[in-house]
Amino acid sequence: MTDSAASPAPLDLPGWRHIYSGKVRDLYVPADTPEGGAPARLLVIASDRVSAFDHVLSPGIPSKGELLTSLSGWWFDQLAGADGGRGIPNHLVAGAEAPDAVAGRAMVVKSLDMQPVECVVRGYLTGSGWVEYQESGTVCGIALPAGLADGDRLPEPIYTPAYKAPMGEHDENISFAQSVELVGAERAAELRDLSLEIYRRAAATAEARGLILADTKFEFGLDADGVMTLADEVLTSDSSRYWDAATWRTGTTPKERMASFDKQIVRDWLAANWDKQGTPPELPAEIVERTAARYRELIGLLTG
């Protein structure tokens, strides 16, 4: 089913009013927020819906919303300084609790002036970057050394921003210079530097637990005091590629090297069983359970 057909009827949550449903998340504001007014805080609910190739698929992945919310919360805590690094401000409202009906899969967060840049960091060559590299030797226009293979580690992580399109439209890869045009030189540099710092810290944490953080994406917004603040989900199986480090070292084919802890199982099955025309087929129970198991395994490896 497509995006527009996938979202269920909004939940009736006392004190909150539904304003938007995306492919996998639902957004609420306090019920007393005036129509068109800026809310003081938001309720972000992670559903069990799963998307691939710009379609929401059926069925969802059991407990996915709770798993990804838990993982985001753990990473927010690490990045706030629990990992020994400097504290990165995040959008969680301290002490605020989500309604019981969505407890465990929802976050109460600050209302931010969201930046129109999706901050992508790539530490390894794969996915759309590998496709572009084969054609031109570049990733998002950034020249890379010759002779790299699918799944190779890059000499240094690279920052490849994307333009955050309005709701319902597709994001678009942009150059750093274009990000400067969108938000100004100072903010563009701050977004880049924060993203690379967070990636490096997270990659080191993952590596210590036998995992490779191949790439990830971040979103930021300015709080009421103008502080750049990490928002949305962070370093989850939906926003990041995690690989098994031991398999990456010993694998002989790209598929073996990139043993994944995300929804790649879903993407691979769908690519082999659907021509991307019309309505996607239903996911088999075995694919759903394998994906859920990988999500659970990742959280176990990272958080213990």
C-alpha cells in the first residue's frame, strides 16, 4: 500500500491532537494548541509500519516502534555525555511522559525550528553511493580514490547533505554549497561538524560492540534559545546501516560483508519479488520475523 493508504485512524489521546502521519511515525500537539499556532511541545509516536522504495508495506514489524524508540533514547543518553564526550543537546523534554496508550513507543519533545537539511554521514561505500561511484568515481559529487569496492571503508567519513522536502515530497541530495544557500555558511558548517562528530562517536561505540556503523542521517532544529539541537530518531535501524564487523572482515562477497541489522532483509525481498509497479505485495511472515529479530539483536548488542 502507498503512503496515503497506510496510516491508520489517529488515536484518541487525552490532551493531544493529531496533526500528521508520515510513513512510519505519527505527530501530535497539545490539544489546546491554536490551529496554525506553534506548539510548546510535540508527541512523536513510532509505529510498527515499515517502508521501502517510498511505500509503506503490510504487515508491519511487531514491536518495531518500541524497539526504535528505545534505541533512540539510549543514543540520546550516550550523546548527552554518557559516552564521555561533550553533551549534544537533544529534543527530549526532561521528565515528560507519553500517554499510557503509547508508552514505550513515543517521545515528548521540544518544538524546534527544524533545519531544512537532512544531515547524512557515510563512513563506508554502499547503496546509492556505490552506484554513483561506479559511474563517476564520486559520492554526492565528492571525489573518492579509485579502486574502491562495494562495502569498503572510506578514507574519512564524508558529509553528504540532502534537502528536506516538504511533507509528502522526496528529499534531494545537495552539495555543501547548496546547504549554505539554504541555511547560511555558519549554520551549514555547524550542521556538518556536529554530524561528523556524532557519527565518529557513534561509530566508535558500535565498533567496541562488534558492529560497523556504515552510514546514518541526522536532523537538527534550533530551540527557543537558538541552540542547534539533535532531533527526530537517532542512530536507529531505520535511519542507519549497521553491519556485523566480523562478517565484514571475513566475507568474500558484498552481500556477506554487509550482513545488516536493519530493514535490508525487507528491501532485498521486495526487490526480488516486485517490479515497483502498482501495489507492493504483502511481506511473508518469515521476512517479518527475520527483520524483527535483527532489530532486537542490534539493540541487544549495543545496549547489553
